[in-house]
Amino acid sequence: MPGIKAMRSVSVPNTSKSISVLGLFVILGLTSSSAFSGNIAIESETVLRTFNRSTAGGTSSQVAPVYEYLKLDVEELGLKELSFHVYGWGRFDAADSGYYGKRSDGSLLYGYLEYADAYQDMSLRLGRQHIFEGVADNAIDGLRVRSDIGDQFSISGYGGLPVATADSLHPGGDIIWGGRLAHRMEAFSDVGVSYKRIGDNGKTISSLVGIDSAFFLPMDMSLHGNSVRNIETAGWAEHNYELQIRTGDFTISPIFELFEYNHYFGDMAPAAGPFLSLAHSDEKLQVIGVNGDWRWSKNWTLGARAKAYKYEVNDAAQYVSASVSWFGKGLAGAGGEVGYMKGGAADNNYLLTRLFFSLDGLGDDIWVDSIGMDLLYTLYKQDIYGKNSSYCISICSGKKLDDNLELKLSADYSVDPYFKSDIRAMVALAYRFGADF
């Protein structure tokens, strides 16, 4: 669909994984020592999913993966400024369907030791972590340092092994480093300049520089966005800006986006996964649009959206929509949306309708505490594989079993031109535990 931004494929290098796991055991060993004190919080979520998959022979089989997500936070680890954080997941295919490459799998998403001094506005992180520093949106095994410089400047830097670089493409010797320098004027602006480099055995794989900015203007207006330039390909990868204008109960937001996929992916194109065709297409996408919202009353909001998609290679497309939403206490809400996309391709020319509702605080009347439903129906102007419509129904609910235990249920059913029918269900059990040691 128009406007979809790319995500690079993730493959964890063996060396990087070994360093993170070794560091995790060392830190856990320290936390168990009597010389350390602190408070610990544990969150565990066990998720059972089920869905059908189609086989090459035209039959279907059941897939039933069981996921375990585990999060651990240790605050004031001997020192008030010292803490430890870890989060990871594991999966087991209970049906042994062969849908996944391995019946069991898992990954450490992050695991780092942090020293944060709020008085001096300085922090240091060591371990596996996700970096959001201007042009950087990467997981690394390494070190990140951030500090304020006076009242108006801040600086940050990072370096280590890039988790998101596939070893089959760039085996061994990978390194990532970069940083951001920012200037802020209180209640007026925040502007940052950032740089990121990914290298392999002395060769530059990716080199990006960017500027991100936020301006808080008079008359309750604001402008924020970013521009990224690919140094290796000597071209602009993206521009993304939004102006917000607020007047009374109205909010109007003009937007501008521009993506040049040759420069957006650059030499990382082989790792682009499902977006590989875009990376070599010489395609450019320009999006100009406006979003509007009217706070009609305390509980009601009316909205309108309009976007024009202009391509270098593909046909142009336009999208308009109108919505109405009601929000009550807690999570209670309801609403609907009608939208129309006009484009050259069959799957880019449709009428879309959506209805949703959510109810909260039901525990006194029925067994579950909350329930929600989302219905999406799409009518295509042209047939796609002999069908001119698709729909999807999603239902979810939750039940708080006690102060630390919560049960969540959800189910999805969809029919579209690409699948005769698709049924998915999920049961999740979330547990939270806290203690001092």
C-alpha cells in the first residue's frame, strides 16, 4: 500500500549473541550477591496462538505456537543511579507443524546495565539495547553515553556490534557507531544533528546523516519532522514533516513526506527482505496531505483525512476519509470511518468502511472486565482473483484475575482475495511480580 516505510530484516550475529548472553549471566551473578541491594520487578506473559496455514498440496494444517515473554527490571542496584533491564522471548511450536524453521526459537531483545544520574543529566548504558538517536533506529550490543552540556545543548554517542546486520551478507567484523548533538531553546525549539555508520572489516555498509527538529510556534502551532541523507549514495533518503495548527476545538495538520528508495536502502538493499523490489526500482514516493479533527463535545470527535500519493514509476493515488469517534470513561469508546482510495492498481482502488467499539468496567455484570470489536470491510472497484471485497473481524477481551495476574483473549477472522479464510486466536496470561532484596 502507498506510504509503507521499509523495515530491514533482522538476523542476530552469533558473536553478538554470545557477548550479550555472557554479559547477562555476569550481571545476574552480581545481582544475586549479598553485597548488592535493590528492588526487582518481573513481568511474564505466556501467549498461545493458533491459526491455519495452507500447504503446497492444497491442504491446511494447524499451527499452535506458544510464546513466553519475560521482562526483568532491577532498580537501585547497590547505587541509586544503577539499574539493570532485560527483556526476551521464546517460542515453541506445540503442533510441530513445520511452519517455522525451528520448532523452538527465542531471542534476547535487550539486556543492559544503566547508570543514570538525574542531577547531572548524564546516563550510560552497557549491553544489548535499542538506539533512538536521530537517524539511528538500531539494536546494538555495545555502549551508549548521553549528557547535557549546559542548559541548551546535549550530546550522545554509541558504538558496538549491530544486531540487525545479517551474517550471511556481512559475516564478521561488523561495527556500528554514531551520535547526536542537539540544541534546545525552552518552549521554542529542539533541533538535532545526527550521524550513523555501519561498517564491515573496514568497508562502509551504511552511512547516514540527518537533522530532526521541533519548533513550537506562536498561536498554538508546532512544526516537527526530519530529513535523512545517505552519504554513500549521495542522495536524500527521506523528508518527513508535519505542521499542527490548533484553534479552539479544531486541529489541522498538513503533512509532507518524500522517500527515494534507492537512497533509503542504499547498500543495505540486500537486507530489505520483502521490500527488495522497491530498493532497486528507482521509485520515489511523495505524499502531501492534511489531517483534521474537531472536538465536537467532551466525548465526540469528528475527523477527516486526505492524502495524495505521487510515484516516479507507479501510478498516482489519492485517499480521503471521514470518521466519528465517541470516548467515555476508561477504555470505553465507539466510532466509525469511511474512506476511499483511488489508484491505478486493482488493490489500490477501493471503498473502505470501519466500525469499532470497546466497553470497560464490565466485571460486575459479566465474567470479563473489558471487551472490544473491530470490523473492517473493503469493496474493490475491480475484481482481484475473482473477488471484489474483503472483510476482517477482530474481537478482544481481558480479565484481571488478581492484582498481579491478567488474562487476555483475542480472535481474528478475515476473508479476502488472497485467502479464502483466515482464522487466528490468542490467549495470553500476564503476570507481574515485585520485591526488594
